[in-house]
Amino acid sequence: MIGSTSSRAIFVNVGERTNVTGSARFRKLIRAGDYTAALDVARQQVEAGAQIIDVNMDEGLLDSVQAMTIFLNLIATEPDIARVPVMIDSSKWEVIEAGLKCVQGKSIVNSISLKEGEALFREQAQACLSYGAAVVVMAFDESGQAETADHKFSICRRAYHILVSEAGFDPGDIIFDPNIFAVATGIEAHNNYAIAFIEATGRIRNELPGCHVSGGLSNISFSFRGNEPVRRAMHSVFLYHAVKAGMDMGIVNAGQLDIYDEIDAELRERVEDVILNRGEDATERLLEVAEGFKTGDETVQHKQEALWRSAPVVERLRHALVKGVDEFVVEDAEEARLEAERPLHVIEGPLMNGMNVVGDLFGEGRMFLPQVVKSARVMKKAVAHLVPFMEQERLATGTARQSSGRIVMATVKGDVHDIGKNIVGVVLQCNGYDVVDLGVMTPAERILETARKQQADIIGLSGLITPSLDEMVHVASEMQREGFDIPLMVGGATTSPAHTAVRIEPAYNRAPVIHAADASRAVGIVSRLLSSAERQSLWDETRARYAGIRETRARIQSGRNRISLEQARRRAFKADKADYVPVAPRKAGLTTIEDITLADLEPFIDWTPFFLSWGIKGVYPAILSDRDRGEAARNLFEDGLSMLKQMVDGNWLSPHGVVGLWPARREGDDVIVFTDEARTAEAGRFHGLRQQIAKNGDKPCYAITDFVSGRQPDWMGGFAITAGEAEEEIIQRFRDANDDYSEILFKVLSDRFAEAFAEYLHRRVRISIWGYAPDENLSNDALIREAYAGIRPAPGYPAQPDHTEKETLFRLLEACERTAISLTESWAMTPPSSVSGLYFAHPDSVYFAVGRIARDQVDDYARRKGWTVERAEKELAPILGYEPSAQAVPTIFEPPAPALLR
């Protein structure tokens, strides 16, 4: 499933340059057979931030089937390109099918339609489903391409019913393209094309739950080819309104986009008149000014920036908040206080007005998280100056402090991750809400007790690891049992609208239960929940949407094409093929790692996730020159490098870890590790979970245990590392200084150091400790692309989604004693900036996702683990391919030894 959302989604950019019909350069390279240079085009698309690459070989002089086959097979050998999905784009079914036979992982077919009737549509849809592909469905039926909003929607509704109700498609794998046509062509009938797309998009997203909407953006401006400034403005204005309506994907050239607010005001108004069809003379009015923009005056800069200190104090405060400049905010806040009747008026007036601008820009995608958190730092500094004056006033008048509302937030019991929660808290505080943050590892009873004492208006729960999902259900159940009637808001990396609908909402029905996809949604959700006029309508909308999700999920689960565990095992990867000979480690047993400093790890940092943590999507270093996000990324990177230097120079953290390498043998879907090379005394056992999705050809159904031999003396390893134990002390220093920005920046960098340590240590294991690749000499870029032999999958993640496997790993590693890392009762590691995993050295080992599993595997896994089926269903809930029975079964699960628990 490629993901879905109920409201305005994060926009997925489909790179358009690997398309022979849209790129003259790419067409020339493919015609000339220069596939190496053509791969560079794809690589540049990914580096520039494309999350999907569209590959089209439809050209009259090409053998399109051959070209598609060669190019996609080459892409599969390039890790830095293959990490993004491929959109197989063709008007010829034979070309699409050739592409489907080549791609690895999930692909997208662009496109299928009803233009030749339902029979062929069903046939092609079923073929796509069998390959595990998502589909782009054109708004095209037997009568032709749809031009009106009503026709576009009716086609999409008809296709949706066939795909979901009959074929068994997950709605998240359906992408509708309601046809973007050119406007301002001089033909009156074309004037409404843009608004028809926008209106149809809104109806599709509202009435066909779970699906996506996409389109080819360049079509809209075809009438102005040759006038790049006008085309860019048309693209930006159209996208601004279409994304608001629900368009969440698009074939877009980011270089042909301008920032909406920075388009010349006159040009923007006239383009908007055309896009929204505001007036019969809209095209003529745009033509009047278009020539004046043809050359594009790119020398115009914001020349007044340096003069902001001479502006009135209200404007200076607004500027400081929007730009995140705290240098003068105390003196400006004092000047504003002296001018105001009461100090509270400064907060409620210029400060909140400035933060409202920040909130609006962030909510509309025109400002980014690091900028918002900097703005919050400015706000806190100003408020901290004003608070003593307000306290004096309250003491004198006996008045109580007021706020827009109070939210009690917590990372649930067993989970130690809180970066996302902290960002949401900062954003809410920026909008005038009181946030009571209970931190991490918070049990349900403390959350509910605090909510009562604080008279909370909303409870917010956060979690990163999958066991946190069950804890959220427990909190919701306790709210129901104890008679709470306030809204519950949930969020975090593992949460989703589907889990909220299927598990959490049924446990608590006294008030709205809302899933917040990210910080940009939180303020809008809280605002509606606390509005007497909006709360009921939001609740009604959400309940209806969740009911639809449950119904769709039930229908999909029953129609999924899964094979039995026995069949999947017959398709297992064979470790001993191709004359595989296991390599014995140079140093078996346990190796404690204590000779590492942050300076040693700095070269191994992967910076791309650093930006993703702040909601800035793109690949480093290309993100630094991105047209829309580059400035924010560069400023954040500068701050990150500055703190990183302090961390390295001051040795803020002391990384340490442990490696274990053990004699091993596969037994079925398990791997036994032994105490010594005699392989007679079992030290522990790791359990594998196997893919059960039906696959074409001879593709294996993997389990991680497949990468250990069952016939030869083999080995496997494990590790646990932490960036250091001093995290909490440093975090507390930033909290005491009310510096949210530095606190979050430090946490993100600590995570980057932990991941860099894992990368560094894996390299050291390959070269010297295990030594199966002693001559390896890879650059950091190659390490990030995982261009080495062997893998290091982590328990709890896609290749082995059972977090409880960490108990065996930590026991064998003596991790608590050697590293001071401990496991919470939900199997999270603390300190939070810690990483653990397994080592496999097989040259053909690969990362994969187990995906959904059937009941026969759950039964088998429970038997192997010594659990009841109920326990297995609880631990594996996120990957179950069926709805568990409600019948309770007594559990025989024994918890891990107390030494492993915090």
C-alpha cells in the first residue's frame, strides 16, 4: 500500500524526466542506446527529491518493450535509483506488462482506464494486482476523456467500485488522474478545465476513501510554451489550489515551480483568474501582461530586509517571529509592553498575530518545521520577559490566567521516542494552547490522572514502535472505563488512520478519536475539537470515514491473494545455492566497543534523514539547492553543523556498543545459535517470519533466517550500540533554557550519530571482526546506498516485525551489562539514540518486508515461540492479514528477565 490520508496529503513528486515524450535529452539518449547516461537522468531525478520516477518509452522509432525492459533492469542494479518506486508509463499494455516483469518491489502502472469497457479494465486491473502494483486510473471511459467535474467524478467512482469491491484492490493503491488540460487556449469551452479538475479532485478525495489523485502538471500551461515565467506561475497557482482540494501526487518538474507568495502580485492575480475561470476576459487579461514577464527579471530581491529594524515595533515583532530572529526580541517586547495598556495585550496582539502568520504559512506548506520551532523560541523568549509583569498584574487584580485550551500529551508506556511529540507541542504552543508534556514512558494511569487534575481539553498520545499501538488502545479503553468525555488525538511513526479506525476508536466512543498525520495537521484538528461549532461536524466526518476504512479493510482482508505457509516455504531462498561457503569470523563471541568518539563517527553520518526529521523531504545534498525548500534546508544544515561541532569538540556523548558472532544453523524458519563451534549446546534461537504474498516467476518468499545455511557450519551475528548515556542531561539543559529548537536539534543529531555508529560498526565487522569482506573500500555514499555484502536487519522492523526477538539478542550480547542500554517493557531501547540488530553475511542476503501474514503462520509462530495464538496476534497485530478472533485465550507468555527491563 502506498499510503493514504483523509485530508490534504504531503505531496508526492513524480519525476518526469525519464520520459521520452517529455524530455528531448532522455529521448536522444535512449534512441542512441546510451543507457548509462540515461540512468544519470533517473539518478538526478531522485537526488532532486523525486519520490517516484515515471518511465515512458512510447516513441514511434523505438522498440518500446525492449527499451523499457533494458532500462528497468538497469535501474534495479543501481541502489541509489532503485530505492524509489517506478511508475511504468505507457499507452501500450504490452509495454506495461514488460515493465511489470522487471521491477523489484512495488511499482505503479500508468495507466489503465475504462475507455475500452469494463471487461478489459478488469483484466488489466487483475494483472496489475497479481504483480502487486498500484494503478493510475485515467478519467476516460467509452465516451472519451472526461472534461467536466461531474463526468470526471462519475468515471472515477465507477472504477473505484470495480477495483475495490470486485477486484480486491486496497484503496491506497488507486491513483486517479482526472485529466489536466490546457487553459487559456482562446477556446471558450476550455476555460473551465482547471476548475473542473480541482472540483473533481475534492469530490474524489471526499467520497472515495483512501485513494490518491495525480496529474501531469505541465499540461495546464501548454498555451504559454516559450514563456517560462508565466508557465511557472501557472503551475504554482494551479498546484496551490489543487493540493488544497486533495491532489497528493503529480508529475512535476520542481524547477518549473515558483513559491506561490513570491509570484509577482499582478501576474499571480491574472493567472489565478485564468485557473479559477474568474471572468470571461481572464485569458485576455493574462495575455496583456505575459510579454512583460517573458524574459523574467530575476534580479529583484528583498532589498528591504536590512531595514526591518526601522519599522514600527509591531512589524518588528512579526518579522522576528516569521524569520526566527531572537536577537532583539526582548527589547522589542519591552517597547511593545510600554506602549500597551497591559502586558497580556502584547501576547494577544502582535505576538499571537505573528505566530498566526507562522501557523498559516506552515499549515499551507510554505514554511517548514525548523523555521516554526525557531519562531517558537522567539515567542518563548518574548513571553518569558512579559510573564513577570503579568504575574504582578494578576496578583494585584486577582485574575486567573487564560489560554486557548489545554492539551495533555505523552509518549505512551514502554516507548522512549518523543521528537515528533515535542514538535507538535511546540506548534500548539505557538498557537496559544497550553501543553502539559508528560514526557516518555508514561503509563495510562498517570496520563488520565494528569488530565483530570489539569482539566485537560484534549489528550494527545504519541508512539514510534509497534507495541505502542497496543498501549494506545489500552489508554483509550481506560478513558472509556473511567468515563472520560474529552477528545483523544493520536500520532507517531507507527500510527495510521487504519489502526485508529480498527483498534483505537472502537475502544473509546464518548468523544472524538482523531489521528494526526503530522504537526501541520495538529493545530487545525485541535482548533476544530475545541470549537463548539466545529467539534460535532469533525466527529461526524471522522466516524463516517473510520467506518468506511473498517468496511474496506474487512473486504480487502478477505480478498487478499496470499499463499499458505507450506507453499511459501517451498519458495524459500536457498542459502546453499551457487556454491555458497560460509566464512568463519576472525573473532567469534562477544566484542565490546569502547574505543569510538563522535569524531570517528562524523564521516559516516547520512544527512538525508536529518532533514526528514524536520519535515523537509529531499535527498542530501540536492535538498540544499531545492527551489522551494533549499533556503530552509541550508539554514537548518548550518545550525546542525554548528551544534555537531560543539558535540564533537566537547565530547558531549560517549558512544559504546557490543558485537556478537555465533556459530549458527538454520532449522526450518528458525536459526539456532550455539555456545561454541562444536554446535552441540544451544545458546539461543531466533525466529523468522516468512512472506506469504503470491509472487510471479521464481521470486522467493523470504524469511531472514533463510540467509543461514541448514547444511553447512555457518555463523550469524548481532549488535547493540548507543550514541551515549548523557543524552538526558544535555536535553534537560536545553529545557531549562526554554530552548525547544536546540533540544530537538540535539535529539535529531544524537539519532544521526547512533545510525552512523551502526554503519561504522557494520563496516568494521565486515572488514576485521568477522572479516568476510577484508578488502572492502567503499565511500560514505556507497555505504549509505548499502553497496556492501551482508545485511543488518533489526527486530521490530519489516524483515522481522516481532520486537520481542530483542530479548534473545540482548541476552546473548549481554547488552545491558556491556552497553548500559536497556529494554522497556514494550521493547524500546533506552537511551533513545540506540540501535540494535542482526548480522547476516550471505552475499545474496537482501532487505525485504514480510508484509501481511495468514493465520496458519501465526499458529506456527506461536508454537515455535511457546506463546498462545492470542499472544502471537497481539505482538504481530500490525502485519496480520486477517481480523483476530475476539475469543480470549489465557496467555502462557513469560516476560523477559527483569535485568532487561528499565
